[in-house]
Amino acid sequence: MLSKQKQTETDATSVPPELSKDQTRTSSSLRNEKDDIADASPSSQISLGQPGDDDIVYPTGLKLVLLLACMFVGMFLVSLDKLIIATAIPQITNDFNSAGDIGWYGTAYLLTSCAFQLVFGKIYAYFSIKGTFMTSILLFEIGSALCGAAPNSIAFIIGRAIAGMGGGGVMTGVMVIIVYALPLHKRPKVQGFFGAVFGLSSIAGPLVGGAFTTKAAWRWCFYLNLPLGAIVLALVPFLLDIPDRTNTKLPWKDKLRQLNALGMLALLPGVVCLCLALQWGGTTYAWGEPRIIVLLTFAFTLLIAFVLTQIWKPDQATVPPRIFVQQSIFSAFWLSSCIGIQTQIFGFYLPVWFQAVKGDSALESGTDLLPLLLLTFVASITTGILVSRIGYYTPFAIFGSCLSAVGAGLLTTLEVNSSTAKWVGYQVFYGFALGSMTQAPNMAAQTVLSRQDIAIGASLMFFGQQLFGAVFVSVGQNVLDNQLVERLVKIPGMQGITPQQIQKTGATALLDLAPAAFRSRGLDAYNDALRVCFQVGLIMACLSVLGAAGLEWKSVRKSLPPKMSDAEKATQVAGEKTTVA
């Protein structure tokens, strides 16, 4: 009886010789793939196909749609909040009699958003992702409510600082949550839409701010965030299911130790000092003023101390050196920083060209910027779809960075009498290039890092983009002011102009100071000064090529299950029949 049963099992599990050969080849190829992964340096923490993702139950259907909608809304609100205030500032200063505080309205948000970006990356890695994201949304909501109800300028600035802190957590959180919403090979499509959300918020921000300020009240620019944020807070707890992670099970004492308090004490004030020095230097105060020198000294001392703490205790580092020195991560950080710089340079100073040189109104300058924004929107979505199909994001990053250098170069050739075809065509060219590469840094972080390190990688990309973007807006402002002074002093009647006067007068009113007979020379001076400012963006576009070229060729489709051959399917069917028998 036993002999007969044994014979039956042998017959059921045996396969024809040709199937056996196919199985041997398949086993061999699988062994080779495992060997390739094993050969990867452990210090790089590379994760081909995100091993360990089997424990994730990805949402589907309506649940997935609602979760992604919440992420889009969160990202849109944070992106919109940076720009919606621009057209409302004049009315805010009128209500508060606070013209001297204008710089703080933008700086307060920027300081906390940049400073807490890396901190949130570490918090997401060691604490509840759902809880941290909801806390970030709540902070953003509290800040928005305080701004909307602010009785004076000080309260408004505090509200902006709180909103910035929450905004930094939301941006990092969205990228982390996507890991638990979609498998790797499907993420590029969604990330393409995130890039489009940035473009949409850039278009809508000034328009919505202007509409609220004109038709209702500027306070609605901030009250708008409350109902939309409340919807996200209400839905996320029911839509997001995240499996237990090893890091979240650590005792609180160990978690707090991992947050690297010493590094934070150096990073946060270091970023604040640097941003303040660059915000005030050359405009509010001369670069040689003691307060600017002290701020810069403190900034560089503290930031160097932060780097040393990361090297001293790498296991508790805010940005572990093993992550930062990984080839794709370092290259992606470089690329992300260059993208942030050139985006800010052209995003801030192209509207100035439209208003000061072309003579547009504020609303018209926003409309004139649509070619750049729309092509960035279209290219970002298209690139996301193509990356999902092809698997590789590196060629799009290289293509986009090379094309952006050409597009930025074209924008530096704008003249006072440039035709509409030129300034529209140059923006189309540059916008398409920008959209082609803008999602590559985050895709690199999600592809080459292990799941537990993605939060740190994503926060690093946003940190570089925001911090260096903000730094170079100030650099661009100083370049523009100094170039204007150098050119305007040669015009009769404007010999005594200073950078401080330029800041107080404003872009369009400045040319009214020139005698009518020399207005054309004033326009030429403004155009030439802006072209030098655009050259800063051109340099960064050229340098972005280095970052794109350094990205490793890793496929997001490595996470796809291998397709079964006909022989393997036959073997599986035979096995299933045996089990049933």
C-alpha cells in the first residue's frame, strides 16, 4: 500500500524532460539574479524590487482613488500656500500697517519648512507614518487658521511659521505613503501627476490669492485650507493600512535617541541663520554689516557641526552617511538642488521681466508664464507614464537636464523687443525639459533605497530643492540689484541710485524715476540686468547634467513578478492537480 502511494506521488510530480530543462534554466536564471543582488554593496542599501514588500496589502479600487486624492489635495495645499500669499501681501500690510514685515511673511514659512524637512524624514522612519502625516496636516491647519484669524502682524508671522513646519512634514509624508499605496513600477505615473500638481499650484496660487483679496478678503487665502485639510484628516485613517515595521516597535527611549537631538540643535539654527543672512544681505543690510557677518559665521559653523555629528554617530544620524554617499542618492540630491535653484530663478524673475520690460500687469505676467507651467505639467505626466512602461528614469533625467541647459540659454537671450513667438517658444522648450526630469530624484530614492530608508531619502531631495532654491532666490536678487545699479547710474538723473532704493521702489515703478528722454535706456538696463540674473539659472541647468549623468540605471520594473513560461505554467498546473488529488 505504501509502495503504491509512493509510486502515485512520483508519477504526479514528475514532468516531461523538456519541462525539466525549462525549469533548470529558470532556476539558473533566478540564481544569477540572486547572485547579482548579493554582489551589491551592503553599505549602499540598494533594494532591487523593494524586497520585503510582500507584507504590504496595496489598496485597490475606490480606496486607492480616495487615498491618492487625499495625497494630491495635501500636496496641492502646501504648494499653493507658498504662492497664494504673493498677491495678498499689499493688502495684508495695509491692514496691519506692517510694510517692514513683508520679508518675514515669506521667510517664516520658508525657514520652518526647510529646517524641519530632514527632521520629518527621520520621524517617518521611526514613528507611525499615519500618525506623523496626520500631525503634519494638523500643524498646517493650525498655522493656516492662525494666519486667517491673525489680529496683527506678529500673530500672522507665527502662523506662517507653524504652517511651514507642517508643510515640510506633508511633503515628505506624501512620498512615503505612496510606497504603501502602489508597487514600485506603478509609482512613476502617480509621481508624474505630483509634478503636475506643483505646476497647477504655481498657476492657481497668484490667481486664487488675487481673486480672494479683490472679491472677498485676503484671510480666505488661508481659510481655504481648513475644509480641504479636514477632509484629508478624516479620510486618511480609514484609507491607509501600513504593516508593522521593526523601527516602530523600538522603545521610545531608543526612538528619541535615533532622532539625533545633537544634530538637530546644529541643523535647525544653522538653516535659520543662513536663510536670514541671505534674505537680508545686500538689501535690508549691507553685506559688510556686523549682523550679516555674524549670521553667516554662525550658519557655516553650525552646518559644519551638523555634518560632523552625522559622521561621528552614523547609526543615529539625521542623514546617515551610507545613504548620502550612495551614488544615485548623491547624484539625485545634486540634481534636485539644481532643479530647485533654476525653477526658483526663472519662476521669480521671468514675471519681473514681463512686468518691468514688457510692461505687463501682475495678472498679465501670470498669464504670460502659462507656456512654461503648462509644458512642465504635460511633460511631468508624460514622463511618469513612460517611466512606468519602460522602467528607467535615468534617460529622462539626462534628456531633461541637457534640454534644460539649452532652454535656459535661450531665455538668457531675451531682448526688450523680443517677439511673442520667442518668449513663448523659449518657455515651451524649457518647460518641457523641466517636466522631463523633475520627478527623477524622488524616483531614485524609492528605487535604490530599502523601504525603511525611503523617508530619509525623500526628505533629503525636498530639503535640497527648497533650501538651495531659497538661497539662490536671494542670490538672484542681489545679482539683479547690483547689475541694475551698475547700469542705471550711467543714465542721467539716476546717478545716486542704490540697491536699497531699488528694493523700496519696486520693479515697475523704478523705471518711472528715469527721465522720459532716457526711458528706453532704462528698459535696456533692466533687460540686461535680468539676463545676467537668468545666467545664474543657466549655470545651474548646466550643472544639473552632472547629477543626471550620475544616476544609476535601475529599473522600477524590477518589482514586477517574473512572467511564467508555458513550461512553468504547465508545471504549476500539474502541481495543483496533484494537490487536489
